[in-house]
Amino acid sequence: MIYFDNSATTFVSDSVRAGLQELTDISVSANPGALHKLGNRAMELYEGIRRETSELLGAKPDEIFFTSCATESANTAIKGYMSRNKRAGKAVISTRTEHKATLECLEYLAKNGYEIRYVKVGPDGKPLSDSLEEELGKGGVALACFTLVNNETGSVLPFDMISKTIKSKSPSTVIYLDCVQALGKMPVDLAKLGADMCSFSGHKIHSIKGNGVLYVKKGVRIDPLILGGGQQDGMRSGTQSAVLAGAFLNALKDVSSGIEEAREKVSEINGYLRKELIERGALILSPDDALPYVLNVSFKGFESETMLHCLEIYDIYVSTVSACSAKSKKVSYVLLEMGVDRKIAANAVRLSFSRQNTMDEAKEFIRCVDAIYDQFLVK
Ligand code: PLP
């Protein structure tokens, strides 16, 4: 099997699997909120996990909240900030290339009287600075929502430019940054980054599903999305799960080391595939300077879904657009927004890698593409 669908989800790593044994031991399985000593032990474990997670992300422990997924983190950050800070302004800026986790929150805000201003992106998927300045210049921007690495193309946000422009044109604007596809693939140090709120997802870094992280910088006030017993400083109620938080931490530990070596290895795979696929008439839709973990490619003569199923015959797994919308027949809104022709976008397939992929897999992939062209292309 060749799994090139790591932006949709990753497989659970050996260390995360092994860690689950310890994390589910009876001795640490009580409710961390309980007053008895079993509860204290569970809370100690949970708080230790929170501390270590925050250290690895470059944050303070009380700036980190465990959620069920990045979608929940995005909802909490975006809706929670706008709900709490009604006097900060009625406008939010973003792009139309965000993940649905952000776009649907913006849609919700628009229905509730907020003005969403979309910054244009260039053919490389990066927000255009003129457009950013124009939208900020209209005033009243409470929140800016961007994504560090685009999940469909690997396009990397010029975050320095974005945050400097925001800080100079609209200093009170708070920045929410989706870091889901960046974590473990490029250094993310929240103390230096300059974002006010960030989201992360465990299952994209070889953890189990059901765990995410929300970062909220000290001083930024938001309303919680989930109300209840007031756990996690009232930010996210619900009995804390050391199992889910610990699985996230174990995955994070693994991907936090060797980032450069992994990137070099994946770059080689990406470079090889780009060259071979171009020779076969394919168009590469990921920008040249994209993060190498994502390669969006439009195959000549095959619609996206047809190619996906042809590859499946060879036990190769890829995506057409992002996983969340894999069942709908729509052409990628991200590619269209970048100015890609609809017919070219209709043939787009996303290959996405993890550090576990190998060059041998890339070579086998090309052999299978050749076989598919020989067997199925109607000439
Ligand atoms: N943001 C980006 C960029 C993603 O790729 C994804 C998942 O596809 C999400 C957010 C949502 O992540 P989760 O599945 O943890 O809710």
C-alpha cells in the first residue's frame, strides 16, 4: 500500500499506540476534577501533559486548551472572540482559500451581522499585500483569520508580511492562525510567531483522532464555545481526558524533532514526483515554494475522481480535494480562487506525504501512473 493522503489524516504512530497503554491505566483513569487521591493523580498527569505540550509549542501552560479537533479550536477562537469583543469592530478579514472549519465560522458570523472581507490571493495562493492593505484600510477589523500552510496546495502564508501589515494598519486586530498543516513540518514557536490564537489537530501528526489544541495568547479574551462544569479554566468544559491530551503530546514529541531532516527527505520525494509527472504532461498546481508535504497535480485526460479510483486499484491512496469534502463533486474552491482554470482544477489530485513515506513509494507511484495511462487513457 502507498498512502499519499496524509493531509487528510495520518496513521497512528507506534509511540502514540504504545503510550495509550500507560494513559489508560486504572491508576490514572479517575476524573481529574475529583477530590480524592485518584482524582489528584489524574489531574497531576493531565497538568503535566498540558505543561509539556505548551513547552513544545512555545506557549505558557495556561495558553493551551485541549479540544476534540482543530475544527472545534477554530470555532472556539473565531466565534468566541467575536462574541466576547463586541466593541472591537464589526469586520473580519480572511481569504476564500481557508479550510471549511474557518469559512463556515465566517459564514455564521456574516449571518449574524458581521462583515467578512476577503483578501484576494495570487496564483501561488498567497494573500496579495495590496488587497490586504485595502481591506484593513476600510477600518473596524476586529479579527483576521489565515492559514499557515494550505491543506490543498501546501502554499505557505507569508506570515511576517501579514502580521506586520496588520500591526501597522490596524494594531488592535487580533490574528487567528490555522496551524494544522504546519505542525511538525516546519518550526512553529508560538512565543515568536506573533499570532494571538492558533489551532492544531492531533490526527494530522500521527495521533489518534479526537484531539486538538487551541492556543489563546494571554490577555486575549474569548467566550467559550462549550459550557458546563468549567474545566480548563472555563474555556472548554467537559471532563479532561489525559488519554486524548497525552496522545497529542506523544505525537507532538515525535514530530517536533528532526523537522529539517524530514523536510529534506520529503522534498526529494516531492521533487522526483514533480519532474516525472511533468514529463508525463501533468500540471503541477502547488506553487514552487510550497511546503513539500503537499503536491497538487492535474493529470492529463483523467478527472480527479477517476484518477483517485484508478490509483486505488494499485493500492495507492490520494485525495481529490480536502478530506472533509471528498464526497461532494465540486471543483476545489481553493484552486479556483488561485485562478486555476476549471477544467484543469477538475483533474486535480492531492498527494500529501508524511515523513514515513519513501522514495521507493514515489517510484512505484510513477510506475502505476504509467500503467494507468497505458490501460485506461482513451486516446
Ligand atoms: N484546518 C486545516 C488546514 C485542515 O487541513 C483541517 C483538516 O482537514 C482542519 C483545519 C480540521 O481539522 P480537524 O479534522 O482536526 O477538525
